[in-house]
Amino acid sequence: MNKKQIIEIARQLRKQQTPAEKKLWDVLRNRKFLGLKFLRQHPIIYGDGNKLRFFIADFYCAEKKIIIEIDGKVHNYQKDRDQIRDSITNSLGLKILRIKNEELTRLELVLEKIENFVKSN
């Protein structure tokens, strides 16, 4: 898969946001949160030997090198995959914050959690 195809996948995912992602995106977009620029459904592309690999981050802030992932119920069954992904992000110098879908019912607490994460990294 080439970069153009990867970017197209990210574009399609932006059109299929979950309600939780949309709720958070409404707050993060246009530098409304702490003046930081966040991108949604952003491809994180890295090399693995001669092979191009990638994953799509729910939200990415290049200025702070952080990723915010909204974890739905499916993540309860893919903990190994998430751990591998977390390890990869760390090796790329990125920090990842995982937020459970149900946490977004208390948006103010999630925003406080994100703010604390940003300030500590």
C-alpha cells in the first residue's frame, strides 16, 4: 500500500466518525482546545524493514507529539493489538492517551484528562 492509498483510507474514516469521536472533535477542532492543532483520523506511517506500515490515529497533535485514541467495546477484545500499537507509538517518540467511549458522557472530565496529559508530556 502506498501513501496515497493510506491517506484515502484516513479520508474515508473521517466520513464515518463514531458519535464519541464527533463529540470530542467538536471541541478539539480549529485550535479550540488549549490553542493546539489536532488532526482527526490521521495516518501514522512508519517503516518496518523494507515495508511501509501504518495505523490511523483518532486524533493527533504534532505540536505535542500526542495521540488520543477513543476506545470502543471492540478494544476490550484487542488488548494485545493495542499494546503493540502503543509500543510502536512510543518508539516513534509519540505519547498515546486512551479514552473509553463511555467516558465521553462526561466531556468535562475527559477534557481535564486530556489537558493534564498534554501538560505532563
